[in-house]
Amino acid sequence: MRILMISVGQKMPDWVAAGVREYCGRLPANFLQLVELPLAVRTKSSDPRRAQAEEAQRLLKAIPDGAHVIALDPRGRALSTEELAERLDGWQHEGRDVAFLIGGPDGLTAECLARSDERWSLSRLTFPHMLVRIILAEQIYRAWTILRNHPYHR
């Protein structure tokens, strides 16, 4: 079982890469993986919907066969960390890969949302998509520590 954070955007600032690396490194090898996809080219005269559709195709292609797909969407369901830990426990017992979809600056298309098994919101606040990577990685690590009675989550 793997958890994949499939995210639009490459060449993130060093602090983003370091944050994701930190939490991925605290987990068992290959348990949590970041899959970075190229951002579509945007210009002043280009149609943002075209760029978003291009990114959606890349996201959908990156989903492993049989994976449980969760779209990160501001209109999705909010979970507590404890609820995430329960979900993580269930995923581990199922053995299926889990793929989180993180959209680019324009978010996820209706096609990505339709392909998702669930929609989650990390917060009612709006975060830059690069920060979402770190927040999600940290929360997955925190949920993992809860399941192992590790003192990280107090």
C-alpha cells in the first residue's frame, strides 16, 4: 500500500521540497510519495480552462490502477486528524494504493472530481497548492504516529 500525493507543479521552492522530504522520510520507505506533474503554460492571452484541462489529463493519467482517489477540494468533507488515522488504518488493511489529487492554481476540474472516490477539504481557509503538500504530508505522518501510539501527536 502506498499513499501518493499527485500534485500539479514542479520546481517548488526549497522549503516546500524540504518539508515534504522531512515527513516522507519519517515514514516507512515508499509509504508516502510525491508525484509532481508539469504545470500547464499560462500566458495573459491563454484560456485558464485549457490549462486546467491539460493538468487534469496529467493528473488522471498518474492515478495507479485500482487506487482509492481523494480529491483535495475546498468544498469537500473536513476530517479531524483522528478520523484520518482511522481511515489510514482501513487503507492499510485493504492494501490498495491511495492517491490524493492536488490541483494547480486553478484547482481541479469536474472530471477530476468525478473520478475521485472522495473529496476532502484540509481547511475552510485557502492555501497555496505548494503548502498543501506539506500540510497533507504532515497530517499523514501524524495519523501514522497515532496508530503506533507514538508521542508525536499529543
